[in-house]
Amino acid sequence: MDASKILKLGFSSQKEFIVEEEHAASHIGSGSVRVLGTPIMILFIENTACTMIEEYLPETHTSVGILVNVRHLAPSQVGSTIRAEVSIEAVKGNKIILAVSAWEGEKKVGEGTHERYVVERKHFLQQIESTD
């Protein structure tokens, strides 16, 4: 399957997430303060991208993250609402390149790029089984 025939430049999506205690850097071990941890901000972004892409794919296919290049620009406290935004910048065969950002209200707290690759689920999982 060639994802470039399905996914188009400019497709975009956004999702909101509440920063819970388990998302704090001090809780996940990525820092010592009770603010949104960078790995969780990236999780919010990846979740938004994955969900958007899956809407267009047949059930036999999914996308997997292959690259994240994101800067965490500002802290967000536990209890705040984070909006992850993603937009397809390019599709090269089965590789999707997205512009991504994270916002707390009007304050940009993260930005960068994220790449995902479209795979056939069964074939992808067979690769894992063959390494056992």
C-alpha cells in the first residue's frame, strides 16, 4: 500500500489532554518538578498523530513512530489542559512527516516534527516473531 495515495499534505488534527499527576516529570523520572514531563508531551503529540492517520487507513494497516524532533518550550503545571496539534507536511511513499506543536491555551509549550511510517499490521508483527 502506498500511503501517499490516501494521506495528503495539510491533513491536520488536534486533541486535548489534562496534565495529571502521573504525567509530571517528578512522577515519571524525567525531572524533579511537578510539571508536564517532556516524554508525556511527546506521547500526547504521537497519540494525536497516530489517531489522525488511523482514520484514513484500512484496518489491516497502522502507523508507527520512527522519529521525534520536538523542543519543550515552557512548563505546564499539573491540572492544565494541553492541546496537541499535528499537520501533515509531506508524504513520501509510506513515510509521513508532520509538523507538531503543543499548546496550553495561547502559550506554545512544544514544537517540532514527527515522522511515522505506515505498515501492514500482520507483516510488522511477523518481524517481531521472527527475531525470537
